[in-house]
Amino acid sequence: MAKFPFSAIVGQDEMKQALLIAAVDPAIGGVMVFGDRGTGKSTAARALASLLPPITAHENCLYGSSKEDAAAYPEVCGGGPLRKRPVPFVDLPLGATEDRVIGSLDLERALRSGEKGFEPGLLAKSHRGFLYIDEINLLEDHLVDLLLDVAASGENVVEREGLSVRHPARFVLIGSGNPEEGELRPQLLDRFGLSVEVRTPEEVETRVEIMRLVAANERDPAAFADEWAEEDTRILKQIARGKTRLAKLEPSEDLLTDAAHLCLAVGADGLRGELTLMRAARALAARNGARKVKREHLIAVAPSALRHRLRRDVLDETGSTARITRALEELFQ
Amino acid sequence: MTGDPALDPIHDAELAANLFIQGPLAFGGMVLRGNSPAREALVAAISDQLICRRLPPHIDDERLLGGIDIAASLAAGKPVEASGLLAEAQGGALIVPLAERMGEALAGRLNQALDDKRVALILLDDGGELDETPPLALMERLAFHCDLTHSRERQATLETPQLATPAALDNEALSAIAATGAALGVNSVRALIHTSQTAAAHATLYGRGVAGQGDLEAAARLVLAPRATQLPPPPEEPKASDPPPPEPGDDQQENNQQSTDQKLEDKVVEAATAAIPADLLAQLAKGLAPRQAGASGSGQKRKSGLRGKPLGARPGMPRGGARLAMIDTLRAAVPWQGIRRREVGADKDAPILMRKDDLRVRRFEEKAARVTIFAVDASGSAAAARLAEAKGAVELMLAQAYVTRSEVALIAFRGETAELLLPPTRSLTRARRALAELPGGGGTPLAMGLNAASELARSVRSRGRTPSLIVLTDGRANVDGQGEPGRKQAGEDAEAAAKAIAREGIDALVVDISARASREGGELADAMHARYLALPRADAKTLHAAISTRELA
């Protein structure tokens, strides 16, 4: 699944919406994608990363520091002239060790010259980009903890092996997993901003369309990319517009009340649900170019923002999505 | 069925290999199950056409991905890069023996390599029973799954395609593929994409510019049939909207009646259905979803070197995730500095001279994850209510699973068989489904249940986890180890099976679920060297509490 234009992805609207919200407002705190294998989860994440405009970074900096980063973290930035580079997309392999993720003592340098140096890990590499973890439910819990912690603070602090380093690590965390293969602890789940459920498309037409597009892309990737370039540019503009509008949008009192009612009705634990709900609604409104955040935006993002925060009864069969839909209908009909 | 050359597994595997070499990276690769001479021949034939490298099962990251060769770097005094196996096999295939034993770390790396279209994989799967398969995420990405277990030797020859440019698929063909996938319950879109690629490659191989019925049938047979999760509903049934899967016999008749005016997609569905492997077919006919999402293959925990309680350092290379113990390494090197300096003629200010032997790595003690195996007597003599309690206890255990990081498996025995209903898992969703349909009634094949349980316990242990066994039964065996009725033989077989468990030293608990505490239950526990717990009126919560306190003890 090398490159596939974002706009050419058929269906999967909820996942696309969540990814775009995360692109507009990376502070949303990551996206968790639940779904079967082979439904285009990683394809969509990769497509989004290659769609975004290149970032400007210091050429010799291993961390992809921007001018602001270099000022804030002068000790780690490698310097050099500012150059454009593509948005990083890091695919974290399941068996990755803590060393590889947060970085470690540069062994080779230590042994050869006795110097104490830091070898940046995958967190450094994903700064200003995306960190994608397939099958996150199979990842060691302590690693997931660590990732969520860094994702929330935007900074990786390393205190080990006699090293004391801190470097910027702001990235959009995208986790994916199949709930049939083991669950993620609720505490961890709660820390993801959005969660989406991806289903395999049921209609024959959709499936035919997917096969047709994939075949076309394989036959001539360049022509295929050209064909979809216009649509991709449109999405790109939406994201850019969203980013500039984001600061200007403030949700009204009424809307805050709506959000609070909704969270109470579905029984979402903690305040994080409400905060994320408002943030996501605002990002969606900004991307759509709306003048203010409306109830329709709230309704559109509610399942993604709340689904994974509902208190779960082990023996209750009703899905979280169904509970949210029901509450939405009861409250806002 | 085996008389038809098109359905001969070795013939199909050869065809799959022919298609695979047309575009190794697009197809991802092949899974070849079953150790046989035919497989060797096939792999040899593929190696003639393609760059192939063998991937040893214990490979470390440096060797796989490339990196700094530490030993060579120390000797040379400057960094020496070593090329990785992935780079060496670039564009070709990696042959992976013992794929069913692959750990999750390696599987993760290979998944990435597949997604980036760097290499293709040929997984040699020697897995036996009990859901032993290569990691499923990996299998999902490979187009062809071939079973060569019972194949005799045969010289494999690969052909060159007759067309230079790849064949195309029209819309009707794509619809037929999509419909076939839906009929067989194949959810993955990736599988559909593989099917369409296979159909195109098949047409190319035989010199057709546009893929026709034969190409689609072959593709459905090769790619979709092994992935089937249900039998197709009978074709052209006018009323019933979602009928239950029919008996295979009925299906055949229906098809014969209307074979003249069948639509393309029906023919493709038929071809795929006929090619569903026999064991899978048996499972599907029983209404069981086959090894769909097992945790198997992904578990294999390393026992040291990564995390856990520190144990001190030992000599070794910092690779495979093991961390260098800096201080210990220096301590090992320091006493030799005088001699080494004289040896190489270095002066006093030269940096410390390191040798490979000085390197020390840290060791950790990691607690192995626990797998609790429930063996539940579902016979007529164990009342139906007991079964519900056992189910409840399994669900309660699972609800805690993410806290304790333990897994749960369930074996039920009744009538003449013991069945693995739930392979080791932490997933509630999956467990609930497996449990919902647990039937009751019939004789008590206790020996079979115990044998299945100890076999599973052994396989759990071989993956580096700790099994513990909980047998819920009334102990009154009346079906022997061969499935024949007869109380005496059954009792002897059960005792033998119980003693085997004791010999293996598997941690076990017998929960007596008969209405009154019975002599048989106690004897069984003694033979098994297990603890004995009489729970005549157990409900799910009491049972769960009993098991949990035991685990703490």
C-alpha cells in the first residue's frame, strides 16, 4: 500500500472525518481506529500524511525542528538552513523496544570515543507528523502509556543511562486494532481523543469500486495521482482554512450545555469526553468554513468523541455506538 | 473431489506459484502449510525464478534491517554498516521456515516490509492442530494460502506468462468477485483486491487480454476459498432473505438444476465453494467460524533481556532488544587496558580499548503471562445449569484479563468429542460469541477432554506462558479415549489422561459440579495432582472467587 490519494479512498467517512479533524487540530489527542483487517486503516493514515504540505525544518536537525522548536530546544537542534521536508509518517512496529521508541544512549559513540550522546528514537522521527501503530492492543501496556504521555505533552523527556535529554515530539497518534484480538485497557482508551469503527463495506458496488481504483493505481500510479490531485488539493485547502479559523471559533453557552447533557445521558466517564467533544466539533466547523460551531457539528463528531469513554458493562451486549445514537435522538430530535 | 486435477492441492499450489512470480510484491506472498517433499520442490522452483533468502526464525533486528555491525566496528575503530536481509531480498522473497512459531516482533517488521512493498514472503507453516498458525496479520497480507500436508512429491515447473502486458478485468468480473467474497463471508477488502489481481494474472498467464470465467474461478478458488468464514446461501432462492447455510449436498443439487442459465457470479461462487479445504468445510458446516482471529502466533514472549526485574549482567552482544550494561562493560574492559595498549602500541591518552568479549548486556526477569484453560464437561450428566455457570465464570475472568494480562481458553467435551471452543484470548467480544453457542448433552468423554486440555497446555507452555488448568466435571466418565461408550474403559482412560497431566506438572484444579460431592471427582483430582473443590451449588461469582483466590495463593 505505498501511496494512495486520500480523496480516492472509498467510503470510510467516519475515519476520514476523524483523521481530518486531527490534521486541523493535532491537540485533539490521537485517533484510535477499530476494525477488521484489510479495511484500509493504514492506507488512509498514510494517504493523509502524504497529502499534507511539506514542513519547513532545519536541515541537519534529526528532530525536524522548526524555527520555533530550535529556539525552545537549542541544545538538541542540529541547526543548518531551513529546508522543506515531507510530513513524517512513522509506522511503529509491534515488537519495538522502549529504546527504539524514546531513543537511547548512542552506543557506538560511547564505545568509540567515550562520549555520552543521545541517539533519537521513533518519537523524535515522528515530530510534526504521524505516529501510526497497527494492532496497538497487542503492544506492551507500558509502551502505550509512554506514547500517550508524550503525545499529550508534546515533549519527550529522557532520563536514563545517565542521559538527560528533552526534545520536542508533537505528533498525531493513530492507533488501530481489532477488538476481537484483545482489548485495550479503558484507562488508555480514554486518553485517545477520537475513536472510530471501521467496517468492511457491505455493498457490492462499493467493493467493486475499491478494486477498480486499486487496479488503476497499480497500473499507472502517476496518472492515477494526477486524476485525484484536484480533489486532494481541495481537501488540503480545507485543512489550511480550518487551521486559521480554529482560533476564532468559540462554542456558545448553549452548545456547551448540549455537550454536557449528551455526556450525562450516555454516561461518559470523566471530563475528557466533554472537552474532546467540543474540540472536535470546533475543528469540524473550522474545516467546513462555518461561522460558528453548531449543533450539527456536535452531532457529527459525538460518536467518535464519546464511543470509547462509555462505562462498560461486561454482560451488556448493546454497542456503544447504538447507545450514543439513541441519546442523540432523544436529546436533539 | 481429488480426481479433478483443478482441485488437487499441489496443482493449485503450483498455479499459485506461477501467478505469484508474475508480481511477487503485489501478491505479498504465499503460505505453504504442511511439511512435504512437494513443498520443497515448489520452493526450489520459485527460488529459480526469484531472488530468495531464507529467514532464520531467531533473526535479530540488525540482521533483518541492517545496521551497525558492533563487532566489526570495534575491530575497525570506525562504524561498519552491515546490510540487512530485507535489503538483500529486496524485490524478491523471504522464505520463512517455522512460520507458525514466529514472534510478534518479527511479524511486525515483516508486516511493514510488506506494506512498503519491499519484499514478498513465503511462509512455511508446519503448524499442527489447535489453531497453530503464523501470525494472522501476516497471513492476511499474503494472497495465496496453500495446504500441502498430504501431497506427494511432484516436480514443480513454472511457466512464463503468454502475454507481455497484464490483462484487464471488466466491471462484470469485479462484481462477480465482490459477490463471491460476500457469499463466503470474506470481509477483508484486501482479499478482494488480491482476488482481482489473481484473476488478471491468471488471464495473462494463459494469453487472454480480458479475464474470463475460468480466470475468475481460479482466482476465487485460490484466494477466497481458504478465507471462507461461511457457506454461501443457496443461489437464486427467491423468498428467504437470509437463510441459514445449507447442507453441502443440497447446494450441489440446486446448482445442477439451474446450471444452464447461471450468472457469472454464481459460477464463481460455486467454484470457490467446491475448493474450500475439507477441514474448513467441516467447521463451517457446523456453523463455527474458523480460526479467524486467534491470538496464536503473536504471543511468544521473550524471557529476558528487555524488561522486568533486573537480574544483573552477562556477556553478550546488545542486539535483539537486549540493552548494553555500560558500567559492567567498562568494568570488564579496564583490567586489560595495560596489556592491550602494549599490544597495539597505543599511548596513555588513547581512548579505552574495547573488545567484543568485554560487552555485557542486562538481563531481566519477566513474569510469564498466565493462560487459564477451562475444560468444561458439557455432557448430559452435568446439568445444563452448570454450563451456564462455567460460561459466567469465563466471562468474569475475561473482564479482568486486561488487568492481570492473563488469557483464557475454553475446551468443552460432550458426546464423542472434545472441542476447543475458544483458543487462548483476552478478547471479550470473541469469547462471548464462542460461549453463546455452547451446546450441552450426550456422554462424558472425560479422557478426551483431559487430553485436549493437556495438549493445549503444552502448546501454551511452548510459547513461553504459564498454563493453568481448571476442569469442571462431575468425574463420571462413560465414553473412553476413542469415543466408544463403556464406563470401565472410560474410567481407566480418564485416569491415564489425568496422570499424564500430573507428570507434565501442569497446575490444575478440579471443580466438582455434581449435585453431591462425589468419590470420582476426588479421585480424579488425586490422579491429576490437582486441588479439589466441591461446588454443588456454585454460581458464576462463587466459582470466579474460588479461582481468583487460588491464583493469589
